[in-house]
Amino acid sequence: MPMAPRVLLLCLLVLAVTEGHCREAAIPGCHLHPFNVTVRSDRHGTCQGSHVAQACVGHCESSAFPSRYSVLVASGYRHNITSVSQCCTISSLKKVKVWLNCVGSQHGEIEIFTARACRCDMCRLSRY
């Protein structure tokens, strides 16, 4: 197969794979991504408001390779493969105010956290 049709086929496959995903997630790296948050004061929704908050979305590098001899010896030959990975995570937060509309024409406010910046960092079960 000549080179030009191969390149075109590869481009079409990339478009087909990324179709339907948000653009930020398809771009390599870790990026801020807006999403709508609705806050309610109670189960009945006596007071509620909405705000656009920021999340971190994207791809970070990971790899797996055969372990070095010193690692094999130290682990009693049980640690054959070494994995290194990073996850897209929030690197800093900020507080934002959400204005609440309440029953009876009353108003209130509440502060919530949103992402200020993102980065690829060590994968953890939970940070916050």
C-alpha cells in the first residue's frame, strides 16, 4: 500500500477513536475541564443553585518494563515487571461562591472547591 493512503487511513482511525470524547481529553496532557454543579441545601431542594466548576481531565504517561537485576534479587525474583505511571490530578484548588435561590424569594450562598490547575502526578487512591 503506498504511503499516502496509509497516512489517510491512520488519520481516519484517529478521528474515529476520538469521536464522541471531549476535545480536552483527546489532547495529550492534563487539562482543566468545565462541568455544571447543582447544589441543594437539603433533599427537598429548599435552596439550590448551580455553578460551572473545573475538573482535571486528560492522559498522563505510563510504562512497564522488565525489572533490573538488582530489583529481581532484592524481591526474591517475585518483582519481574516494574511499572511507572502518573495520573491527571488537581494540583491546586480555589473556593468559589454559589448563589442559592430559596423558597420564599430568599437567597443564600455557599462556597465550594473547584480546580485551579492540573498536572500529571503520582497516582493516589485519594488526595482530598
